[in-house]
Amino acid sequence: MSAPSSWPLPKDGLRFVTPAFMVNKLARHPLTRECYPAAMGFYPGAHLHRMQREKHDDNLLLYCVDGRARASTADWSGKVAAGDILLLPQGVAHSYEADAKEPWTIYWVHYQGTATAVFNQYLGYREGREPISKLGVSPQLIAHFRGLMEVHRTGYSTRAFINAGNQLRHLITEIALEIRRAQASSQHSFNLASVQSFMLENIGQQLDLDTLAATARLSRFHFATKYKALTGYSPIKHFLNMKMEHACHLLDTTQMSIKTVAAELGYPDQLYFSRLFSRTVGMSPRAYRNSVGK
């Protein structure tokens, strides 16, 4: 398993612990105090790797990119395989052990901060739910983990650790995106990417819920429910957001009149379009165009 990086990881892996004086700095700094790395590492083919923690003082995120392991918490026990993310929040007693025949290869990071519970929720963690998410082996995520670990060669530079703290935030939000994509693609009766491609291809039309549901081959109710669960928006609201996003693009990159932009998006009534634009973007189309570059 490999990924783009400016430096090679050692064959026997890497383990790096943030020193206490730096943890204290990160815990106080306004750019990092919400979420910062306490330790991180890469274990390739981790034969005989096992851990049991009855008391867990920070949060742990493990990304398995090869091999297998077993893990458990008080509420869950199961297998971890390549492409799985295992999230073990602060205070959750747990254990894990690499498979004897196919030991896992993992990237991992321990993290702390005042907002880690919020980040964990953003990753989908809820008490009583499985702490594992299946998202596949992603070269992009591997590159993010490896980029995060470059902090170990900086001589404990404060600025480098502040950067690492914000790389960690980016990594967590990127994982959340990958989890959502994996959830969408695993629902065989609902291809989210296909529906959204249809929306973009018809950005100048007025699509109703029946038309969109028919594209997904679902009833109105099931389509709307699944779409909102995956995107956080109702289908029609999301389509409106796509339209206004495209309107911004046209206002930024063309000299089209506002009336023409409205018509391009399927709104013959310029005033109605302007009201929708203002409600979505927070300013009128004219004000938006005048604000570009200022």
C-alpha cells in the first residue's frame, strides 16, 4: 500500500507522541484547542498487535488499509477489515487484536480538544451504534494521514503543530465525506451520484419531486427520506441550492444580464428569481455581482 508523500514511511512503521509541553500549547491555542493530535502512527502488517484499555483518556481513530483484526467495546464486537474506519471516543473502554494470519496495516491518530465530541458526532458516532464505518481504501485519505505525520520531523515547531492540528480537522471532515459517499453507493436501490448528475444536466429546468423520484425508481416518500438522510437537504431544496450555485458561477464568469441568468436557470420571472437568490445566498444577484473581487 502506498500513497503520495514527500518522505517514505519506515518499513517497521512509525509511532509519534506529541510531547506534554506541546499538548499544553495546543490545548490553549485558539487555532487548535478544539481538536489537536496527541499521538499518531503507521503500523504495517502489525503482527501480534493487541491493546486493551479500560480507561481511555482521549479519542482514537484507526484506518485499516490492509489485513484484518477484531475489536470490541462494551456494546459491540466485530471484525475490522481493509477500508474500515474504527472510531473509539474518549471514555469508551475497548480492545483490539490483529488477525494472526493476516494482521492489519493501520494509520491511527489519538486526539484531544474541547470540541472532539462534535467532531465524533460529525463522523457519525452515536452511543450504542457500531463504532466502525466501511468506506474502502482511499489513496486520498492515506495521503492525508501521511501528511499529518510529517509533523514528527519538525523539531517540535509550534507552527508545524498548529498546522497539524488543522490538518487533523481536515482529515476528520474528509473521512466524514468518504463515509457519506460509501453509504450512498452501498444503497443499491438509490444511486445518489446518478440523481445529482441528472439534476445538474437539467439545471435550467423546473424538476419536481415526482420526476426526481422516478429517476431513482423510488416512491416520493422513500426517495425524499433517503435523499435527506444522505445529504442533509430535501431533494427540492438541494436542487434549488444547485441552481443558485450555478447562478453565482454565471454572475462571476459572464456578462449575462440578471434577466438572462434567471432564464438560463428556468425562471422567466426575474423578480421571483431574485427573491430566491437573496433568500439562498444572502444578497441580491446585483449585489453579489458588484461584490466580486472586493
